Amino acid sequence: MKKMSWEYLGAFMDGEGCIVKGITYKYNPKMKKRYPCTTIRMEVCNTDFDIIKDIFNFVKIGCLINIKPRKKKDGTLGKPQIRWQTTHRQSYIILKKLLPFMREKNKINKAKEVIEFYEME
């Protein structure tokens, strides 16, 4: 087994990962109005539990979430999956280290958006 590296994680993130930065609206019952809230999340999901656990053990940030198998169109169940997920500043910390090793343009742009969001504060 090869040792986990930022280069490998960057390539894995390019192929299997997801970076989300968006606005959601939360409701404040005391003020009786909705307000915008920035949501930042980064995740990688796979059926190979060992790879995802290796990523989690390498970065030591975020959480692991077990995902139940989904029903296919033919009625059979798919494979169970595991997700490594980071949110907010956790994503920022990882993306700062990961950005030089990423190649997929859309994910690079999203990563830059997240980094700029925290560095402008």
C-alpha cells in the first residue's frame, strides 16, 4: 500500500470530490425573518471504505459519514458508501494545502472562491 499524499488527494478530489459554496436562508424566529447564510462544504464519497478512511486519517480534519445503499431502478440495492466531509473553516484549511495539486478547472475555481472568502475577512 502506498502512503497517502497531498498529490494523491488532489487527484482524487478532482475525480471524486465536490466543493460547495453557496447561500442558504435561515429563519430567525425572534426577529421573524430570514437571513442569508454562507454554506461551505467539501466532500469525497466512495464505495471503497479504506481509501476514504486513509484520507481522513491523513488530514485529521472533518468527519466520516456512512451512507446506506440506494435502491436501483431494477429494485436491487447498490453498494454502501462512505463520505469524508469538511465544512466551513475545515474546508478552507484543506483547500489551502490541496489547491496546488488540483487540475480540474471548475473545482479549482470553487476552491479559490472558498479561500478568498476566508482571506477577505
